[in-house]
Amino acid sequence: MFCPWDVVNFIKKNFELKQQGKFTKIKADNYWSGTTSDKSLSGYIGYLTDNDNQKMQDLVDGKSISFKLNESMNYDTLSEHNSDDFWSLLLHTGYLTLDWEKTEDEELSKDHSTNKNVVARIPNLEILDCFDTNIKARFSSEFIKHNLHNKLVNALSSGNQKEIYDIFFDMLQKYVSVRDTATKAPLENYYHGFINGIFASCESIISEYHSNYESGNGYPDITFKAERNTKAVIIEIKAAPTGSDIVTLSETALSQIEEKNYAEPFMTNRMIQSIYAYGIAFAGKNCFITCKKLK
């Protein structure tokens, strides 16, 4: 089954290319991105409550959520940022679809003037990508607004383990975790992306940022320089299921940095005055950080 909106847009694009004399095969785009509902999604994300946050988490994890369906809503009521109105808009415009197995028949048979208790989910990976994009955009803007990028880089380049932990922990608790539920990728991949997303906001205050770049006898997860290239930071990431011993895991990550001599290129650089190595272990929305000054 295909979404009519996608099919029509795909045919339109193919037709326009042929009109231009281009007969190469084309790949379908994400035709939902940038639509009115996509912009509404982006605008509302800044008003997420803790309960909304958990519902968004459930949606991107492939689960269903329940809410009262408002069938008489309009854009004026949407501006009030009522949770049920927001979820209702996403359902009306195709960003959510009813979970027929979990929605009671008697609710659907209610009069249109009565709000119905329904259960809905994200219908496909294309829509999931829209959620992913908007959530990450909000994450980045909020990070900059609260000046956390400066605080994090300063903490990492000075060995302030407590402040680093506080920043990461608050990020994990406050922001929705966008996980790729369509793959069976290692947990480290998700958290590696999480940290990469944070450092995307730090490009003006760090240099030579590398992810999985060859150094020493292996490929450290993250390395960068700060404070006019006088300080270097090396980060190794580990992840495990919720409830695991992340203290030991973070120590293992730090040991890997030393055993594989990841700091070698920085050690021989006379401009670099200090090198800090971090083993960071994640489990669910928790983390633990082990730090060591190597130079």
C-alpha cells in the first residue's frame, strides 16, 4: 500500500524531468518534509511536557500512544498547544495512523462532537524521519540557547568530570532519544550519534573534530582540539542495556584509549599542552564517565 501524496509527488517529479529531456531513474524523496504539518510538528516540539516527551519517545521507538481525538479542531486551537490537539492534527494529516487493534470500536462510533479515546502510531519510516529531523533540530537549538556547547567543551578540555556528567545526564533525561528501530545496529551507534549531534553545535569553538578517525593503533570514537589547538580530547564510547554496570564499562573504555595508544599523535605535538581521555558508558538514559589526564 502506498501513500497517495507520495505517489503523486513521485509521478510529478518524474514527469517534470522527462519534460526536460532527462530519462534517468529517480529515487523517491521524503515528500512530507516541509509540509504544513511538518512545520506544525517543528513548532510544537518546543512546548513538549514531560508526558508529551514520553509519548514522542514511544512513537519513535515504534510503539503506540493514546490520546483524545479532537475532530473539530482548527489552527486557532492548535496555537494553544494542547497535547491532544497536537496529536489529533498529526493523525488528521497522516503523520500518525490509527492502531486499529488497540482502539476500541465503541470509541470510533461516538458522535463527532465527542472527543474519542484513540491509539495511534507512526505509519512508516518516511514519517519517522520527519520526527527524527525535527527533534534533532530542537535539540541543537536548545543546546546553543543555554550555552551548553561552551560549557561542555570547557569541561572536557579541563577534566571537569562532574560538569561533563551533569550536562550529558541532563541531555539524556530532557530530550527525546531518537533510535533507529528499523535496524539491529549496536547500541554504541545510537549514543555515538547522540554525542556527534551535540558537537555539531560546537564547531566554532573546537577544531579538527574526528569521529572514528585512525589514531595510534586503532580508531577512537571521537577526538578534537580546543583552546587554539593547545588541548586535545579523546572519547571512547561504550553502551549496554539498562541496568548494566556502566562504571566498569566506562573504565574499560578508558583502558582501550591507553592500550591502543590513541593519544600518540597528540603526544608528539609540541603545541598541545594537555590531553584528556574519557571513557563514557551509557545504559538507557544513564551514563557514567571515567577521566584521565594523559599529558
